[in-house]
Amino acid sequence: MSDLATLRGRVAAVLGDSSNVRYSTDLLAEALRSAVEEYSAAYPQIKEAVHTATAGRQQTLTGFEDLQHILRIDFPYDSTDENQMPYPYGYYHYWRNGAVMLELFNGSQVPQAGDSIRIVYAAPHTLKDLDSAIVTSFPPQHFTPLVHGAAGKAALTRAQNMIEAYGQRSDESNKLKEWANAELMVFAHFLTALSNMPAPGPTNGLPGQRWKLDEFDL
């Protein structure tokens, strides 16, 4: 698998600046961060964890700081049951004071202290060594689109900075902006294709789940 230094070097190579004269390593890291965030919205990784309940229908989920969407809840949860059925009643989640709050309703069984609730959820991807991540979670076949997406983001940032810099030629910044937008358009099409694929995750997850992308604005 790859890491921040490797992909950052590839982005610099695409930009024709392997020695980081025009594009600092910080700028390239920020471009990769932005590309991974957009990628995660289109094609998140699927994680699961078992929450130990407190008494009541409202639960504070600790250790779920990377939660994007809940895909499935198993309650009551029995780890030895091979035919575990998902929670059939309503639930919703929201953020409060930096923690994920889960509300279960309509069910006849109310969680008691010590009960187990399994939660399957979508989470952002990570790139090893970016923001202290210890693993790269996305597949190698997606490295190249992410590299080009990050290159487009870095080039667009530099083009915008050039416009504000005294004495810079506008035609030079415009050409760089055109190139950056072309790279970003290809990246946007890649993300759209991913978002239209069947959602990754358990085969008994929510049928027809798709990841909604924010509108891409050049």
C-alpha cells in the first residue's frame, strides 16, 4: 500500500515539480487531504463496532468520531448468532457536543446497561501518515485518480495565488487554471461513477444505498 510521501511525490511529478520548487509539501498534503475527503463522500469505507449500551433509548456512541452514516444497527445483538437480523424499528443519529448520539424508537425492547449494539457505518478513508493515519484504506486501483485530483486542486490553488501576486501574467495563470479544471473534471467524473456503484459493505445491508455527492463546482 501507499503512504503520504509516495502519493505526494506522484502529485509533484504530475505537476512537473518533483523538487517542490513551485508546490510546497504542505500544499500537496492539503490537496491530497481534500481529494481524499471528496473520495470518501463518494465511496466511504465500511466499518463496524459494538457499542456497550447505557440504560435508555438514547445512546452516546464513544469511539465513533469518524462516523459519516449509519448503515445498519443490530439490537439485541448476539455475536454467536449467524442469522443476526438488523434492528427493524426506527432510529436516527446526530452530533451533540462532539459525540454521536443514537436514538432508538418504536421497539418494545429498551437497551439496558451492558447490552450490546452492533453498528455498521460509513467512515472516511485514510492515507497513511496524513493526519497521523496509520493505514491507507483505499484500494491501489484508486491511487491514480486521487493523485490527479490532488494535482488539479494544487494547481488551481497556485493559479489563484498567481492572480493575486504582483507582476504575474494573467495568461499564465489562466492556462494553469484551465489545466487544473480539466484534471478536476476528470476526478469529478470518477467520483460520480463510484457514487453510482452499489454500496460496499455487507450483502445484507440496506438495499439500493448510494452515496450522495455534493455538487461539484469548478
